[in-house]
Amino acid sequence: MYMLRESKIVEQMELLGIKDITTIRQTRNGTVIWQLPIKMYGQFIEVGSFKSGYVRRMNGGYTPYQLNKCENYDHYYKDYKWNDDYSKQTYTGKYNKMVCRRRIKIDKEIDRLEYLISYCLKNYYIKQANQVEDGKFITKWRHEYELEKASKFKYSCGQIENLENGDIFVHEQHAYWNKWQEDKPSSVEIIIDGHRYKVK
């Protein structure tokens, strides 16, 4: 069963163009680092799975950004009150309740890797399809509006055509998708939170 799940992860990685860039030292520590074929802010997105039970985006800022789901938990702390001259606090015998949030650890490596695949598919491959390489996020409607304003350009199916000289510009991510369409690779169905996604 474990080998079957592992082979599916490898197949999905190949289909999505994900590279394993884990170093020897990271492998010894139980860490796995993947590089996605999607650029954000001028560099390829990297995500990691850690033996501690956390999954993180490695180049999201100064420190790796945790991607684990969150859960609420109750934290209780002692209630104190000041005396009349505000020089000392005394315990009232009561507790205050505060609702806090923490990340849910994923103990098994295979579960972490499957979670990373589904997270990347939802948040990078699908949601950020309009993300351009220099880090500027442009909504689809805004992108089309700006292109239509410039009358010499025509926007269609992820490519821009210069109507004056016939030049066609294709964004890197759309070019990658077009290559998939021409080569017609096998498809994989992935179920995330009860929704079925077919990746081609």
C-alpha cells in the first residue's frame, strides 16, 4: 500500500513538473525539498516537508512559511487583580480562557508529501494561474482590459498577438500548458477535500 502511494506521488510530481532538490544533508535530517515550475517574485517556488511534522514554503519570506492546517485550542491562564494601591497583584482563584490557534502536525512522511501535492495544486497551479514572473499579481479581467485598451494587441487563450506585425507572445506558464496539450500526456485525477481535479 505504501509503495503504491509513493509511486502515485512520483507520477504526480512528474506530471506537474516538480523537481526534488533535496540535498544529502537534508535527506539525512528527514527533510524533502521540492521546486515547482512556477515562478513568483523572480524565483521558482520551493516547498519542504520536515521530520518535525511541518510542511513549509521555503522562499516565501525571511523564514519558511508554514503550510499546515490550523486548529483552535483552549488556553487557560490565572486571573489576577491589583490591590488598592496598585503595588501588587493577587491571584483571584479563577482562570481566564483564551482561544488560540496552532498548526496541525502531519506525522507520516507519505501524508506530508501527499498534502504538499494537493496544497501546491490548489494554491499555486490553480489559484495563481495569472501570476506573472516579476511578482505582480494581475487579475484576469484587469489583464484583458489593459490589453484591449492597446488596440494593436489581441489577447486570446493565454497569448498576446501584435496585430501590426503578427508577433505572438506566450507566457511561460501558458507555453508549458500548450506543450502538454500537444504531447497529450496521461492524465491523473486528484481528489482534494472531496473535489475531483483532473490534471493533464
